[in-house]
Amino acid sequence: LSRQESSLLQSLGLSAKPSPKNPAPVPPVLRRMFQRREALPRPHKDRDPCRVEELSVPGDIVRVFADQGRFLPEGQPQGQLCLRRLLFFNLSVLEEGERLTMARLELQFQHNSYPAPSPGQVLELRLYRVSPRGLPQPRPGRRPLLERSFVRLHKSLPLDLSAALKTPGRNLALLLEISASGRTGSLRSLCASSDSFVATSLLVVTLGRQCRAGRSRR
Amino acid sequence: SAPSPSVTPSPLCKPRRLYISFSDVGWENWIIAPQGYLANYCGGECPFPLAAELNSTNHAVLQTMVHSLDPRGTPQPCCVPVRLSPISILYYDNSDNVVLRHYEDMVVDECGC
């Protein structure tokens, strides 16, 4: 049975039978997608098996990678740094030839709706790609992968990295900086809204082998 | 688990009910959902003359004819899936990531000879 089982697991795209040691909570986005599919009438004649309707992208595999990074000591030369974190995602489970069609970083905070800061004050977010093995420092002069400012923090902040991560590689290291800018005033209170940062995760959609090779029967 | 047939099952080739429970195969600790699903299987005969509703190929019709002339020499055609449908599985992969994956050809919808 074990030989048969391992060949079946291989065909399901698994190198061995998973044995989750400390399983993370199931991301609500995946749970909703699964339940929506379960509710569809069988057989799914008109559904494109190689498209994730819920996200409107091609794909048949949706993964959520947990961040394995760490906070870094602050020390930004200018402005008021609120948060600096090295994000690290182990993408080695992506199979040879899987084509990435969507990558969405999600910053999760503890709660919604912060006291709106006074006008003219914004939070600035910068995201740099750094080497997984090197110092968590962006190379001097290196443009951020993504840069944006936002005024109010919500419980989750999605950031689309699809264009920037066409070839994600086996490990992905990103440097995340959130800083407050605007009139000095009460920058600290503005920073407080980023202190409730909880976690990040990376949602990745790919086209696996059964979709790239057409309907190759087993 | 295939239920014990309450009525005499039709001997002809058709889908038979088979519910696969992932805990029966020891996969419940890494498959989040579903807990199992109706996979079904094909069972039954492809006798001569092949009835029209048996979804058969021309080759199968010929083979049943030859089988009826020479039962020991040529077997009856076999009863196989001719239409299958997919399922999605939500599971933990080998790195504890949560994955939603779509798998083709996991449910037998139709059988034929």
C-alpha cells in the first residue's frame, strides 16, 4: 500500500505524505474559495479547471505561504521609522515548471479603523527585495520593489507583487519598512497604528503541470 | 466504502457508488477539506449484444461479437470510466503551507465499454 500511496501522492504533486507539525490556521480566503467550489453543482461542466475564478487569474494551485522572517532593529536615517521587518518565504515547494500567475503579499494587523491621523500625515510603506542569504539591506540606490503611502490602516493590507515576482526562485526575502511622515507633531501616535502589525503571508497562484500539459490523461 | 447492495445490482456496466473517506486511508491529518468524497467506480458486464445505453466503442461491439463466438479466446470488453470530473482539495503541503489545489479526473460520472 505504501508504494501505491507514494505514487498517488506524487501524482497529487507531493513528494511525501505531509505531516503538519504546527499547522497554521487556514486562511479565510482559501476556506471561502473551497466552500464556493463545493457549492457548485456537479459535474462542473462549464468551469475552467485552469482558472481561479475568485481571483480572476489563470491557475489551478493556490498556496498561502507563512512569513518566516523577523523584526529588524530600527534605524532609518530620515523620517520616523515605525516598523522594519525582514520577510522570508520558503517557496521551495513550487514544482519545476509551475508558472506563477499571481503573488499577493498580505499585511495583517490586529484590528480595523485607527483614529484618522491629522491631515498631511501619512504612513509610508517601502518593500525591497533582498538576498535570502545576504544582509537584510537593500543594495544602495536599489529602487524599492513597491512603494506606497496610505492614511488609514485596515485589518489587512493586500499588496500585489505579481509583476515583480515573475520568477520567485526557491526562497524570497523582502525588507518591509513602514514609516510615518508629515509634520513632526504626533508622529508617534501615527506609528502606534503600525505597532499592531501581526503577520504577513504571501498568496501565490500557479499553473501546475496538469494545466500546462493540457488534459494529459494519466 | 461501497455499500452492500440492498437490491440485486444490475449486471451491466455502470458507475457504482464508492465514498472515499480520507481518514480511512490515514490522510486526515494533512487534508483539511473535504473529509472525503464520492469517487465512484465502474463495475458490470459488457455482454453481447451491447445495449445502446452502454456507451460503447465500435471496437467493443466487435470484441463482444468475437467473445460470443470464442469465449475462451477473446475476453469481454471491460467497463471503464468515460467521463470524470474534478474536485478541489484544501490541504497542508510538505512545508505546512496551506494549499487549495484543483485535481482533474477524481470522480467517475459515466462508464462505458
